[in-house]
Amino acid sequence: MSVRGRASSNNPLTGAGYLLRGFRLLTRSGVKRYVVAPLLVNIVVFGTLLYLLWWQFGSLRTYVEGWLPDWLDFLSWLLLPLLVLLSALVLFFGFSALGNLFAAPFNGFLAEAVERSLTGKAPEASGGFASVMREAAQDVRSQVRKLGYFVSRAVPLLLFFLVPGLNLAAPFLWFAFTAWMLAVEYADYPMANHGLSFSRQRDILARRRWLALGFGGAASAALLVPGLNLAVIPAAVAGATALWVEQLAPEVNIGGAER
């Protein structure tokens, strides 16, 4: 049954609702079998990162305590909570980046299955299982391009934390940037299945920026919840696919798009 008739929206709450929708879509017949592989990848990546951080935490604490000048010894009580916060950020961003990198080919399968469940047909540019397998390397290259896009913008934004006055706004700007990046990340899977290039994907999302930020913000918050974060990536892929089908695709001329 087609769902393309839904009213268009640019509401961030509507965007956030698509993440919840994604969790429900994972239980649909014809979709569930595509969830296993990305979920296993997420468990392995998260477990490995958690182990490495735990293994190196003591050494990192010793190094930082030795680096702290004697006249700043009064700040030593701040080291532990700061290191815990830093470790949590490394775990969050590392898991998000590596999880999406290694699960990219499987996420393409999942997005195709969700779209087929919602519309009754596969994406126009899809050639089935064998075709997606041939494009697995291209999916990984797409992830590398997105990582470059992220780093080129994240580094200047991080400098805001060092500028007095601007550092007050830096956490809010960083959250908005993370929300945008996650929207770009997960919307890539259904859009790439239709042959849309990365630059065109960003243009399409920019027309509904608040909708995209609401979706990405919800995904960003959910990734911080231990346990739940393991299922967020496949749920976000499913939710982004529904967002594409119902909100974005009806206004996009897909014909002639490049991969």
C-alpha cells in the first residue's frame, strides 16, 4: 500500500517521530531478517570500543595527571569526571562512525526492504541482492566521503569551545551539527538506493532542514542511551527510509540522478 499521500511537514517533532517509527518498522514481516546483520555489527563495534576504552582508561588518567602542572593541582579533582565525559564522547562518536562504516552494505539492504514494505515495490535504481552486493565497496566509499564532510566541519566548530563568549553557544551548535550529520548519514541509504548523489541528498534535506534536524536530534539523543544505542542505527535507517518515502520523495525528480 502506498503511503506517499501523507501531508508534507517541516516540523522537528515530526522528524523525531520518524525515529520511533523506525523502531516499529524493524518488526515488520520482510524487514526483520535484514536487521540481524547490522545489529551484530553494532554489538561487535560497541563491545570492542568499550573494551579498548576500559583497558586504556587507567593509562590515560596517569598520563593526564602527569601532564597537569603542579600549580594546577587544585584541579585534579576534575580529572576523573572530565575523563569519563571524554571517554563517553569518544565511545559515542566512534561507535556512530565505525558502526555505520562497517554496516553500510547491510543498511542498504535494510533501507530497500523497508521501502518495499511501505510502497509495495523496490527502489527504482535497485537491482536486487546481487546488484547491492556489487555496490558494497561503493557504499563504504560513500561512508568515507561522509566522514570527510564531517571532519572538515567539525574541526572548525570545535574551536568555538576555546573562544570566550562563543564557547557558551558551542554546545548548542555542536548538538545541532551532530543532528544534521546523523540526518545526512541515515537518509543516505534510501536516497542512494535511488541513485542520488551525496551533494543532491544534502540539497534535498536542506529544503526540510527542521524536519531533518528533528530526526537527527532524536537519533543523537538515543545513541547516548546504553543498550538502546545498539538498535538505533537500524531503527534510524528504517525511520529515514519512511521519512524519504513519505516526506521527501514526492517532491524529488529522481530521473537522471547520479549515484
